[in-house]
Amino acid sequence: MSKEKDIRRRLVEVVLDLASVNGRIVFLPHERLDADALGASISLAEVFRAVGCETTVLVDSELPESLSYLPLLETVQVYEPSLKYSPYDLALAIDCHEENRVGERAGWLTRSRLRGSVDHHVVSTDLGRLDLVVPSASSTCELAFEIIWDLELYLAKPLFNRDIAVLLLAGIVTDTGRYSYSNTTPVVFRQAAFLLERFDVDLASLNYDIFERTTVERLQFKGDVYSGITAFDDGRILVASVTRDMIDRRGVTDDDLGNFASEMRGADGTEVTLLFSESNEPPSVRVNIRSSGCFDAAQFAKRYGGGGHRRAAGATLNDITMGEAMDSIVREAKIFLDACKGELRA
Ligand SMILES: [Mn+2]
């Protein structure tokens, strides 16, 4: 049995054990929520509750408006600093596996009786017995699907439902760039086919909600950001930056930075895109990295305490100005790109 299947079986066993005693499970999706983190959290929470556990999805901040199309959002609890830790039998980090990705909720991960994770990012810390981290998976929702599938087979009763189908498809559609990124595998299509055969899901409207729905202000904001794109290294590296002023002027949020870095990657001759954005609390600079070719974005982000995937990664830098962050990261990215090209030639 593969290591991944082994860990999945162990997770399912723990959940079934907890179900028999009404055990308590808390789900901790990463900060800067996205459809994959939230979709996987809510669908697993629903299913684990249906088999007998008491479940809570605890998110770090108010749900972004861009995810308002998802079902079952009313079941989610929003963290507040006044919230006291209450004992859980199992805490699961979702779409991440490190304490620093869940921010102020880290205590839930470290103080619960058991901890684990369901994630598809490149592994960056030592993993425990209940850490299901599969970087080759397209999304955490793909892994959540497998867990629910296993539970259905084991208990011989239906556990998927229409809401769960929408949640899982939203995560998968988002993380595969609507089935276009290199992480799109036959497994992803098989799962989608199964869900669409069983449930009446409007894929076109889901696609609209995830990728197309926008506002005039967001379109103008996109224009602001794109008109400031700078090309380095003969256009192989494209850089854009977003200051707080730019965000405030258009009345948008960080959440509206969406797909900018990925979209920029489509420019002819571009191999690396870097999108810098300023945060106030705490003062920091976020860099989103997208790549093609030999440039490993996850490896590069690791240098700055970040992580992610080979083609899409990010890092947050503290105590640094936007200008300083841009100067040093652009310089390093050029060296990193030259080095991987050199290795290819060698
Ligand atoms: Mn994901």
C-alpha cells in the first residue's frame, strides 16, 4: 500500500473511532482563504458530522465576498482574538500543514489531542502520522473527495450530496485553473464526472462565479496594476506591484488580487511573474510567484520563508519596504532563473 493510502486509511480510522464517541474535530483552513481551502474544510466537516463527530470549521477572518457563492457558509465560525481555545480531539490544518499558515489559530493545532492535515503543497516541515500531504494532487478538494469516497465504501452509505459536490468542484476548478494547469490529471476528470453524474451541479454558473464575475472597480483596479507591469531580463521576468493606496482608491480588497500573477504568465517570452502587494497589519510585503519552464516557484519561495507549488508559490516578508523587497527578490529571481537554465544546458 502506498504511503499516501496508508495515511488516508489512518485518518479514516481515527475519524471513525471519534465518531463512535461523538469526538470533536476542528478544521483550520489557511489564512487568505480560497475556494479549495474552504471547500475541503466544509465538505469534510459535513461528512465527519454525518458519521457522528462534532465538527467546527474555524476560519481566520470574515469570509471574502468572492466566495459567497459557496453553499453551507453559515456553518463556518470566524475566529476572533477573544475566542478561547476549547479542547478538541483532532485538529486538521486544511490546504496547508504548517502552524504559521493558520496564524492566530495555531493554538488549536498544537493543543488539540491529535493533529493532522490534508494538503497538496510542497512539504516544508516534518510530517506527523495524520498529515496527508500529497503535492502531486491538484487540490485539497481532490484529497477530500478520496477521504469521503473511502468512508462511503467503508460504511456502505451515501455521504456525498449536492452541496458537497459544489464545494469540491469549486476547489478543484479553482486550483486547476478550470482544468487547464499542469496539475489536471485523469483523476480530476474522473472525480468531476462522478459528481456531475450523481448531482445536478451547474458547472457553467460555478465557472462564472469563480472566474468571471467582477465589478467595474475591480476591472479598473486590474487596469491600474497591469499598466504598472515592468519587464526584467528581456521580459522573462514580469513584475507588478500593489500598494495600499491603489487598493483603497478603488475600494477593493486583497482578495481581488486573484489571478493577476497567473494571468501575467501568459505574456509571450515570460517565464516568471512576481506580484508584490503591501499589507498594513502587520506591516509586510507579500510576493506571489508564478513560473513556467525550469523555475521552481516553491523552492524559490522557500528562501523567503514561503512555499507552495512548483508553478505557483508565495511568501510574506516582514520589516521591509516594498522597494527593498522588489529590488532584492527581482535580483535573486534573475540569478535563480539563470541557474536553472544553466543546469538544463549542462
Ligand atoms: Mn489548494
